[in-house]
Amino acid sequence: MRSIGLSVLCCAAFVSAVSAQQAPMGRGQAPQPRPLPGIVMEVRAIFNNIKNNITKAADQFPEDKYGWSPTPDVRTWGGLMSHIVDDNNGACFTLSGDTGTPPPRLDNAGKPIEAGRNLKKTDIVKLLAESFARCDKAFDAVNETNMAERNGNTNRSKFGAVFYDTQHINEHYGNIVTYMRLQGMVPPSSAPRGGGPAN
């Protein structure tokens, strides 16, 4: 009888100790959530995800298909990548701290099928990486304190510039997925993770 009573007391003490460890703020209180990272960092995380997918897609797409387009009325693959380069440079040049003349546009005055036609894959991949590096520097220059300030002589705020670029590359990643699917390719965002099947 004494051993049963001792076992009950030991179990009760153990349960009490575990409960105290799991609820250090007192009984019935839920743990406090971690603080949010701030809106600039949230948008930057989205930007980084899309940037990484576009970079992988540009590497993955075959060089001999950079001049291909799904129909004559839309940009070639190289033209689509070149258009992204142009907008990255346009949105991020001032904020990045670059001085002098912005890089020349590749989009051939808005003629989508011709954009990027004369550039090789290696050229476009290099220019794409440079434009994303410029936007990384632009994000470095924006914080919660200065985000509402005007971005140089433009009509956007500092946050508006990086937010615009994020939504723009996201819009065109949708095009990228379609182009890749039409070529029988799996887009980076659908690539298998941890050995699972591609979707």
C-alpha cells in the first residue's frame, strides 16, 4: 500500500514539473507569438523567393530556346528575361545608390518579340543577376523609418519602388511558368523538394 501511495506521489510531482515547464507564464496563458519582422522585411522575403525562382528558370531554360515565343504576339523567352532586367534597373537604380547613367534598356522600345533577340543566354543571365543585385542594394536602403520618403526625383516612395518591383517580377514569373510548361519543363517553384514528385 505504501509503494502505491509513493508511486502516486511521484507521478503527481512529475506531471506538475512538466506542466510548469510547458507553461512558464502561468496557468492558462498562451505563449506569446514572435514579433513580426516589419513590412519591408516581409516584402523582401517575397522578393527573394521570386528572384531565386526567376534566376533558376533563366539558368534552366535551354540556350537554343531563348529566341522562342509561344506566339508571334508575345515576347521571346530572352525578351521576357530582358524586360525583367529593364524594370529591375528602372525601379532600383536610384535607391541602390548607383550614380551616372542608368543601364540601357534591352526591350527595344516596347517591341516584345524583338526584345533580347540579339543577346545570348550568358549575356542575359549575367544582366539579370546584375539587375537583381541592384535591387538587393535598393532593399538595403529601405527601412521602417524612411520607407515613406520620396525615392529621389521619382513619383514613388522608397518602399513603393521596391514593392513595385516585387509585384512586377511576380507578375512575370507567372509568364515564366507558362513558357516553361509549354516547353515540357518543370518550373523552379514546382520542382521536387526532398525527393517528392514534381507538380
